[in-house]
Amino acid sequence: MQIISRLSDANLPLAEVLQPVAKTLGLEVQQGPKGMVKLADDLGPPIAIATSLPGERERPCELITPPLTYAQLPQLETYLQIARQLNFYAPAEGATHLHLDAAPLCSAPAIRNLVNLLWAHSPTLKWLVTSNPRCQRLGLWPSELLTLVQAPDWSNLPWDQARERLKTLPLTKYCDFNLKNIVYAPRHKHTFEVRILPVYLTLPPLLEAIDLMADLINRAIDPTPVLPNEPWPVGTDGVNALRRALPSSQFLRQL
């Protein structure tokens, strides 16, 4: 960020603003929709993006933490208390993005279980955590992902081979559950990202959501296969199906 700040001039036209950075890094400026320009490395994630500022959207402040252990999570209340004291509030398109350690999920059977779980139960999960319907950058995985992990030889693949197959899909971070960081393993961000959570200004509901997501991961890494199923409808049937999938979940027992 400091290099980009020193090399670029935000007052320049969009077509020119990233050119000094591109020249320094030996990259080409890429054109995007509606005049947006970006720089990206060989892996594809953008290094820098320049776009005009839409006047109709809120520009919120973000609270970002370093990696935390479960025992350290109560520290978040200190930060949230400061935000409340400063009269911060949840923006219209606000969300909480939860990054969980991807290491336990780095196997073909775990990914198959995770995909099958979330494909079937995503509508119910979004309803239970009161996902923000105004969020713009959510959505489903490509349907090819479900097909890929059901292949007869999938569960026996070494992780490196499973990753290569996953890389053939148009995975994006802009979806309900971001698998891209698991597959591409960027340095310092080898995570499974949950993007469906709303903004939390108090700690208890955030901890409940974290517990629920941890239950999902624990079921995914269990060697017992999770069978594919069409998405359950929101409501009693969906909640009961999720209870059967996660029988030890304290979150679900309290409903």
C-alpha cells in the first residue's frame, strides 16, 4: 500500500493513475467495467484497483483483526465497545467476513464434504445468521463445482491434484463462501472465508456465528462422506435438515 501511495497520484485520470505502479512492477494495467482499471499478478488477485467513487454508496470504515485463536476472541468486545462509543453503526451494505484457517480443509474428501454441506444448507444458514440482503458481492458457486467433487475418483486424489482440478473452475471471492484462498493459498491468507454474516456491533451473536461455522468445518473434515443434496428451503424443513447434518451443534440446539 505504501509503494502504491508513493508512486500514484489520485488526481490523475483513471487511465493514467496506476501507470507508474505498473511500470515499476513490470505489469500491464487491465481495463475493467465502467472505466475501472486494475493491476494483477500471475495468480490473478488484484494488487491495486482504481475506480470512480459512486456517490450513492456509503464508504464505511472496516475493523480488521490479526489472526486470533478462539481463546482470544473476547478481545473483540474491546474494539466493538470503542466503535459503539464513537457512534459507529452498521452501513446499509455492511457485512462481517470471517476467515478461518484453511489447513484442516486441505484434502479432497474435506472439500467434497464442505461443498456438499454448503450447497444444501446455504439458504438456511443465511436465514439463521440474518445475512444482509443488501450485500452486493455474494452469490452461489459455479454449478460445475458440485459436479467436480462428485467424480468417482475425487476422494482418492492427493491434495495437489485436487487443487489443480479446482483451479480449472471460475472460482471467485465474491460469493457466499470463498474457496479461492484455499485453492490458491496466497501468502498470509490461506483461509476459508465466510461472507454471509451481517455486521455485528456486539460480541455474543458473532461468537454464536463463529461456533456455527466451526461446526460446519468439523463436519467437513470428518471422514464420513456428506452426500450431495439440492438446497433445502428456508424454514422448518431446512433447519431440521441442518440439525441432522450437525447433530452436536450447540447453536442449533438452542433454536
